[in-house]
Amino acid sequence: MHLSRYWGIIFYRTLAGIKAESRQNYLGYFWYVLEPLISAAIFYFALSRVMQRGGPEYVLFLLIGLTSWQWYEGSCLQAATAIKSKVHILLHFDLPKFIFPLVSVLVSTWKFLWIFLVIVGVSWAFGHPPGWHYLYLPLILGCELLLIVSLALPLAVATSYVNDTLTVAASCFRISYFVSGIFFDSSKVPASLLGAFYLNPMAGILESLRDVLLENHAPNLHALLYGALLSCGLLLAGLYLSFFVNRRILKHVGL
Amino acid sequence: MSASDPPPLISVRHVGLAYANPLARFTFGRDRRIHALRDVSFDVREGDKLGIIGRNGCGKSTLMRILARVYDADTGTVEFSRQVHIQMLSLGVGFEGSLTGRENAVLNGMLLGKTRTHMLERIESIKAFSELRDFFEMPVATYSSGMVLRLGFSVAMETEPDVLLIDEVLGVGDAAFAEKSRQAIIERFSAHGTIIMISHDPTIIAALCNRSVWIDQGRTMADGPPAEVSAAYLKAVHGG
């Protein structure tokens, strides 16, 4: 009974988050498609025409990396403040603390799915039509979603206790941004550093997305499996932590 | 209490709770926490209308949050004799401005512990009680504060908890709705359900409750019939 109630709350809150975000702008949901299209056009103009650094292929390569990273980093950092920002609700109802970070991730995910559809369309337009390897896409995106959720929960708990966690996490994401393979692929990484490169699960996820969308071949399943196992471990730890602090955490939030 | 009496529905024993002090991060072993509750004990029996009385800052709201299972007590115990659905009367808390009154009624009911199906079955009576008419299908962001309270109250009245926790709220909204909501609460007090109400006004406690507990500086000072407890409380307040 509790689980169905919690899923109901998550569903309605996600719906509210999506509606609220679209109503903030005059063009509403249209921005979901327009924003990545504008980004693609800017990259194309800046990289292909102005800087003469690679053609449409590199633009697509970058677009896949940047948008997937934005989903990952944006979701985690927004979810990190989800418990603090909803403390006025949590002080009135006995609710598990994973609900609001999860809602925050789902709202970002809904937006990303639209962006991803645009990327698929742009890839097709630049000579990469969908192939049977597209069947791997739900698996890859599922792995990234699992990674996001597994990081979001402990981050939200830690930020509720110590606000400085958010600044530390943002710095870690910034460092990771430059070494996850957004701007380069694994062939540019020295052989001696490849092991360390793949320790970051986002490296395997970004590479897998490009394998399917640009190269039309199967993703790096070993890297995905490693990321999924790491995420499952983090998720279990995060859930344990969340249940452990469930009725203690609000005494510290907002102080 | 005789040996044949059923066990209390809620048993609160020596409960204490302290908040972290934001101005004392480095305490060097000293206890700089803010003690909201130090030693509170009382029982709540099935059907009790219990009034908790005390001055502002005596720990009443903290106690409510412990009873609503928002906080665990730092010390002492709170035991329930069975699975109990406890609900704080929180009007309009958790409403989402972008959702309609109908959607918010379902969402708020789920926050209060009910399923979506339960809320959908009662949605028309919530609409009727709230008297929001066509506004019920409009986003809550378009409501006045009085309309938000109407919707919140109407939802709360349809959730039927085992124990209702009321924090100083009796009537809400404009004059007509305030009277209607006050009557609805008073009806709750005359029904079989268990109610715990906090207030700093002894006349309200004396009028509505069959038992009263007085809390001062986080400690139970008196527990008994409302008239006696209120008299002791008033004597202390007026320095008698």
C-alpha cells in the first residue's frame, strides 16, 4: 500500500514539475525541442565554419557528450537540494526522504528525453539513420539514469546535513566534466591512463551512446556493466542511508 | 487504569528532543543543542480528545511532529499499540500551483496517507465541500489564500485518520466557511476517532477535550481533566 502511495506522489509531483517548468516560459514545451536545436546550430557554426575544427561529425560527437553530461550533472545537483527545498512539506508528513530527489531526477529526465529525440533526428539528418543497434539505447540510458539516481540520493542527504557538500560536489562534477570524454574519445587517452579513464562510469556511457548513434555498432557492454554494478552498490548504500536518517534529518535541515 | 483496560493507543514515555544549534558548530564537547523537549510522558487512549496546552516555545509543535512520525525522539519512547494512521491537519501544505484543485486534492490526500483510488472515490464530495465550483478545475496558482485553505480543509476532512493532530486550527476561510469548517472539526470531536489538539488557549481545550496535558519548558507539568489542568496552567501563567 505504501509503495503504491509513494509512486502516486512521485507521479503527481513529477507531473507538477514538468508543468511548472513549461509554464515558466512563453513557448512552454516547445523549448524542449528548440533548445538542443539551437545548441546544435551554434556548435555547427562555431566549430565547422569559424574554427574549422571538424565537420558535422564532431558537432554531433560533442552534442551527444554535452547533452548527456548536462542531464547527469544537472539532475544530480538539482536533486542534491531537493530535501532542503521541500522541508516545509516534509515537516508535515511522514514521507521517505528519497521521494523529492527522485522527483527532481525524473523531471530532468523527461526534459532530456525530448532533447535526445532531437539528437537522434539530427544524427539521422547528418547521415546516421537508425539501425538495429538502437535497441541498445534504452539499456544505455537506463544505466545513466541508474547512475544519476544512485548519486542523487546520498548527495541530497549529505547536503541536508552540511550545505557545503553542494559546493564540493559541483567542483567534483566540473573536474569530471573535462576527463569523461565529452570533448575527446578513448583513442586520445594514453594507454597507461585508460584504466583510470574507465573508472569514471560516465566515460563508458558516453562512449556507448556514440557507438550506437554515430558508429552503428554495439556499445561497450563491459563498461556499462561496471557502471551498473557501481550504481547498484551506491543506490543500496543511499537507500540504507536515507532510511537510517529518515526521522532524524529534518532536525538539521535549514540550520 | 484497571488490569482489564485495553493498552493505550499511544504511550509517550520520557520523550526528549534537541535541535542542533546553528550558531554553535564547534562545541568542544559542550552540549549547545536547543532542547525543545526534555521529559514528556502521557498516554492516549482510543477515542480520547486530548488537549496539549502550553506557552509558545514550550515544545508543543515538536511533540506533534514526533507523534506524526516526522521526527524520532532523541530520548524516551513513543509506542503504538497497533498500526495507526496519524495525520496532522496541515491545510494547503504541499499544494502545487501548476496543478488544478482536482489534481492537488488527489496529491494532497496521498501525502496525508491515502491511496489515489481512495481520493478519486471522494473527489466529488471534496469539490462540493470546498464550494470552489469551476475553480476546482483551475490551477491552484490562481486561487486566493482563502480558497487554498478551503481546498486544504476539504481534503483533510475526507482522509479519516485513526488519530488527527490539530495545531491551533479550528475555522478557516471567510466567515461562512470558517463557521462550516469549525462545525466540521467540532463534529470530529464528538465522533469516535482520536484527536490530539495543541493550543495555548485553555478555554478551547476545556470546551472540546476530555483530557488535557500541560507542557512547560519541555516537561509534562500536569495530566488530567481539562478544567483542573487549565486552572493550574492559568495560575502559572499569571504568576499565582
